[in-house]
Amino acid sequence: MSNTRACKPGGGRKPSKPEYSAAKNLAQQMKAAAGLYTDKMSLQAIAEALSLNPIKVRKLLITAGVYESDTAKLVQQTFNTLRETQSYSAAVTSTMAALQLSRPSVTSYLPYEKGVYFPEDAEAANISAGAERQRHYRAVVALRKNPCEENLWKCVVAFRGYKFKTMSGLPFTYTLKKGRGDEFTKELWIDRREDSKSLAWSSVTLAYHNISKIGEVVDRPKALGDIRGVSYIYGLFYRFGLIDVPDKAKEKMGGEEY
């Protein structure tokens, strides 16, 4: 007769450290690794500083969205394409076959499947400069690849707190407030020197639909329409890559980042 007994619901060994959170620990490791990486430290140096394996450091940086390489890009693009029709494990196996890589090599270039990512609504002060740049980059690429109001809003969310400039070179930033459900309300609060003014999302979308062709040169803000706050919208659209501006304006607006 077997001595094994069925486990009772909720039974089993209690955790020795109930306060321990794997997710929290991973988030802390990512933040530490990303912080060191922006200081131009090598993976090996970061690994030694954090007492981690260099491969794990790279995976942490990939999960945080601050590490890039041709190999990482190829692996992730191949995997993401296969993942659309396959399970995680099957997509890894297919990526191995497609790129002639081992399973450890493939998974080392993928973010942690159940890891803690820096969410899009995380404040810039809570993520590294590298992670913030990657967030901007991903939002702009998605908008250029598929221009639509949804991706435009994602850009607006990603760039809150960013220092824009108007056509005349005046700096400004904007913030977003959260409403019910902890979601951002669709109203931009423009911070210009000592005062703030609101910019309605409807004004932004109206100007967006007045763009004749994505990426074309728009000579002046008013060309987007007689819209309240259009001088600010002009600055946003230029940085998002929706429009281009005259060369003389680029000098005052800081050139093109992407």
C-alpha cells in the first residue's frame, strides 16, 4: 500500500520567506542592471557588480528594453513572427531551426516570459534613461508603421514629460492625469514656464486628420488647421515623425531624433 497521500487544497509546504517576491526581485535586478548599462559598463562588468552571469544580465537588459544588437533583433523578430501561430516552446524550437542556434542561445536573447517589464504607464522618473529612449523609439516606430489614432495615443502616453519645442524654439512638456480605472484621461496638460493649459485630445486628432501625407513638410502650425494649441501639436507631430518641418525650423526644434 502506498504511503503517499493526496494533497489538500491550499496545503503543501509554506514558503520560508513569505515576504519574498520573485517578480519584485526581478524588477530590482533589471533596474540595477539598466542603471549600470546606461553608464556604459560592459555586460561582464555589470555581471561582476551584481554577482550575476553575463548572459542573465543581457536577458535582464533585453527585458528592460535597453539592450540592442543585430543578433538580439534577428532572434526576437523571428520568434515574434513564429509566436503568432505557435506556442512559446514551439516558437523557440522553430527559431532554433531557422537560425541554427541552440535553445539556450535563443532564450538568452528573449525577454523573460513572465518577467516584470517597465510598463508604458510607468513614470519616466521610475525607469532608466535607456529604457525611456527605447519606449520612445518603439512608440514612434509603431506609429510610422501603422499611422492611426490608437498608435498616436500610445506615442502621447510614451512621451509625457519629454521636452518638446515649438516652431519658434520655445520649450514645453506635458503631463497626463489618471481618472477612473487608473487610466489616463485624454487631455494633455501643457507646461509652459509658469503656467499650464489643457490640450484636448480631440484637437490633436483633428490636426492629425488634416495631415495630407505622413512625413510631408508642413510649413507652419496653422497649416494643420485653425486649432487651439496647434503650435504644441506641431511640435508633437514633428517629434513623432508624422510631419517634417522646414530646415530653418529644425534648427530651433532640435533636429530629428529618430
